[in-house]
Amino acid sequence: MKKLLAKIERIRASGWAYLDLSENHPLYHLDGKRFKLESIGTPDIKCRVTLIVEGENVDFTIDDLH
């Protein structure tokens, strides 16, 4: 849990996140790219993170990011 909270705080502090998507994800072609943080939910196992991707807000879980 400490690692997860550290990851959430790092993303929150920097304002940016890199995508780490599985091959079957519809946005896999954006894997490894960095995007601006729009909002982040309550720190939890499946924390919702909203990133600005190509001008639109897209929701991911904390597991989709690194």
C-alpha cells in the first residue's frame, strides 16, 4: 500500500503521468507516452485518474499508469 500511495503522490505532485497499458487496451497505441493530469480521486487500490489525452479528459485507474 505504501508503494501505491507513493505513486499517487508522485503523480499528484508532478501533474503528469505515463501510460502503462496492456496490449488489449483500446488506447494501447499511446502506451509509454506522458500526459497532463486533470484530476485524481481518493487514494485507493483502484484510484481513478483523469488525464488530458489528445485534448479530451480520459479516465484511467492507477494500475494503468507509471
